Amino acid sequence: MIKRHPFLSVLCLLVLAIAVWGWNNREHLAAFPGIVGAYSAKEYCSCRYVVGNPADYCAGYVKQYLPLSDFLDDSAHKRVTARGLGSSQTAAWLGQRAGCQLQPQADPLP
């Protein structure tokens, strides 16, 4: 089969290698969707409420290649919620000395 279909053989080996790599790193890959929203919420909160930059500047500062599906800046409570890749994360301003902190996410009900 390798002599008759060399490109197909290489493609099959490549798919198999990616599948093995994915299985070995499944925990890290499962955590990735939460990173997109967490980064955006935390960095925007710090940029806006700790440093005091304008909202337009901070929105450009946290822009990523992977777009956010939802973004909410609650300036009255100094809380920022970002949703990306199906995961929603919230960061809140705690004070001048503490800065912004990611809020714990509640576990979904079974």
C-alpha cells in the first residue's frame, strides 16, 4: 500500500500522530476554551480599572485572533465578562491595591 499510495500513507500516519498527541494532551486541550475568555476579561479589567485607560483603547489591547462571542463591561460595578469558545469568564475590580481578579465559576448542575 505504501508504494501504491505514498501520499495517502503519509496522510494516515499524520492523522494517527495528531490523534495520539491529542489524546496525550486532552486535559490541556479541554482547558483551552476557558483561557480565551479569562485572558480577555482579566486584561480588559486591569487596563480599564487599574490603569485607567479609555474603553476603546482597552478593547483594542485585548483583541485576539479568536473572536469573543460576547463581551460585557459593567462600569457601575467594575466587572467585565467575556465569552469565547463557549466559556464565559468574569473579572472584577477589587480595589486599588488588589487590582482585578477572575471570579470563580460555578460548576454546572448535573
